[in-house]
Amino acid sequence: MKICVIGTGYVGLVAGACFAETGNDVICMDVDEKKISLLKKGSIHIYEPGLEEMIQKNLQGERIQFTTDLLWAVQNSSIVFVAVGTPENEDGSSDVRHVMEVVRDIAKAADSYKIVVIKSTVPVGTAKRVFEEINALTQFEVDVISNPEFLKEGSALEDFMKPDRVIIGTDEVRAVEILKELYNPFTLTGAPLLVMDSRSAEMTKYASNSMLACRVSFMNEIANLCEHLGADIHWVRQGIGADRRIGSAFLFPGVGYGGSCFPKDIKALLSLAEDHQYPMKVVKAAQEANEFQKMVIVEKILKFYSSSSQVLDDMTFNQDETGDALAKPLTGKTFAVWGLSFKPKTDDMREAPSLTIIDQILKLGACVQVYDPEAMKTAQKIFGEKISYAPNNYEVLKNADALILITEWNVFRNPNFERVKSLLKHPVIFDGRNQYNPDEMRGLGFLYFGIGRI
């Protein structure tokens, strides 16, 4: 099939590459000339394991092209995927201006029947709005489909090639049959292809991410309570996950979720609910719990280093008339940080817990030195010279009073602990992902602090 993907961000680039991988002729279009120039050379502007290699292979096979010419891209395609960004508005709602601008351009460029597929995460009702907008601007028939993506950063190619499900939201039988044929190579292993109305398809995306976020926040709260009661979340998690009604996925406590999906989609869902005067109490609580969880490690650090066992008050600090913080109990301390991205296998730091943790530690007077396998350049754009950067996971430990593990990259799972101990000024580890066994750490001479562990 002849496919156009508008938007070469994370979703668009993965979709374009995977459609090309299954033999389709794909044109990826973007207004960013620098991105397109880079992609034409087989290089990509984001980090996703295997993606660059897949693009290079399909460039050589002449199955994928990159352009800034929307008119040419649309007129040389029968199916047009819209995968442009939908950033947050100030009230948390989803900004669909870019989507609407693109669909108007598609309508003006159309020279025959087109299927327009909305991949961007959009508010419920957007597909209907897009249909009305396009059909008011063109004489040609255009069907609109809602086709939400469910990709996890770090495993996006696997998720696209072997999806849990494919959702098609439309009432147009003709378009459904064409999309079924397009997605057939990805559903051969038995993954369901669910056809529903567009509003339900749009809602499914928000509901899925909100459900997962709720599980994460729930387990974080259980882990925190375990510490108060002397229980161990390691065993509690296994006991819960063994229940077939619950399962074991997304039951790992830590320092909170981040990224481009969960935080943004929850805010958008809450905004939609507010617009319809319906309070979503559970989802709101999950959001609030997640913000609290990002501070748990900071509180552990404060309690360890402050004789008065200070705790943070609403994540703010008393300030004098000049704006300087009065109480900086971590002055003179240096912390090494392992992991900056919101999860492993990505360089994405959007809403990452590391941002909150590092920012608060700096406000409390400490110095911070960091290492992440992929997110160092991203961190430099955010923090600049406020923190220092190390070339590897051992160099970052030098002259540090303690180690804080924030992101569970594989390189951090089985380090040489004797070397870690020798490099740190003091053998102290704050483990925000429960990567290590508390008894083993203590046996090695470390002062070890996890999340909900005893």
C-alpha cells in the first residue's frame, strides 16, 4: 500500500518504519527540514533501540522516503496517517491545533479518495471534528479513522510489530477493510483487531494509560505503607501479582512515573472530565500520589542527613527577602545519580522523576553529579552547568557522599559493589527502583534505602 505519515516524531517515525518493514511504500513528511535532512541520511533524532537500523534498511530497499512536501506526500498516498504532537494547554487539556492544521492541508492536497488515520492522541470527538473539517474543504471522498498507538518507549518496534491489540475507530466499512489488510501482518499471531466507533477508540487510549498510571501509584502507596508497618513490598508484590485477576505487570514500586504519555494523558482526561462536570476522583488521586512519590527519595535523604529529621513541606522552602533558601541541610554534600531518563532504553526526560529529585536536592544545598547511558545530552539542555556529568557509572561515584539510583538501566543491575564502595566517600545507597537486595547490600557494608523494603 501507499502510505503517508505526517509527523516524524516518536510515533510517526516508528509507524513509518514498521509499515515499510512489512513491504509498504511509505512517505514520512515533516516541516522540520533538519529532521528530514538527517532522516534522508539514515540517522534519527531520537533514541529507540533498533529504529535507526530499520530505517536504514528500508531506505536501502527504497520502501521509505522522507520529505517536507505535504502536497506531494498526500497525492502519492492512499492512506494518510496524522502523527503530529498534541501538547498540553495551560489547563492540562490537549492542544489539537497542529492536528487541525494538518488535516486542513490534507483536504486541500487531496486529489482522490483518501483515508485519513489519526495516530496522535486527541480528545474524544476529534475524529468527528476532523471528518467535518476535511469534507468541508474537498470535493473528494475522505474517510477518517481513529487509530490510537500503544507504544512503550524502549520497546516501540516490538510493540508495533507484535501489538497486544489494534484499535480502529470508524463507522466506514470500506475504510475498515483497507485498514484490516494493512494491519494483517501485525495481527497474524492472534492479536485482536477491534473495530469500534471513533469516540470509543479515542477514549480507550486515555483509559488505558490512566489505568496503568493508577496501578503504579497504587503500588507506590502500598510500598510507602509497608515501611510504616514493617512489611516488605518485595513479597507483597509477588503475592498480589500471583492473583490471575490482577497479574504481575506494573506492580513495581519506585519514584513515580514520567514520560510523554502517562502525565499528559491523565491531565487531558481530567480536563475532559471537568469540561463535562464529572470529577474523576481515582484518576486525580493517582496523579497527586505520583507527584508525592517523586519526593520520597528526597525525604529519605533528608531524614538520613538531618538530625532533626526534616521533611519537605509541600515541596517548597522558606525564603528570605532576597529569595535565598534559609534552610539548606544538604550543604556540603555531593550526590551521584544513576539514571536520568524516565525509564530505561530511552533518552526521554519529559516528566522524569530525576528532574524533581535533582532540582530539590540542589535547592537543599547539595551538589549533584550524574550518569545516564543515553540521556546525558538531554540533561545538559535542561540543567546546564547546575550539575556535573560523568562519562560512566563508576566515574560519577568519585567524591560522592551517596549514590541515588533513579532509572533502572541494565548497566546498573549488577555493578562491582566493592568498586562502588571504594569510590564513594561513604557507603550509602538510595535505591529508587528496588534493584538490589537489602540484606545483601548490608552484608557488603552499605547503608541501603529502598522503597518499601525492610
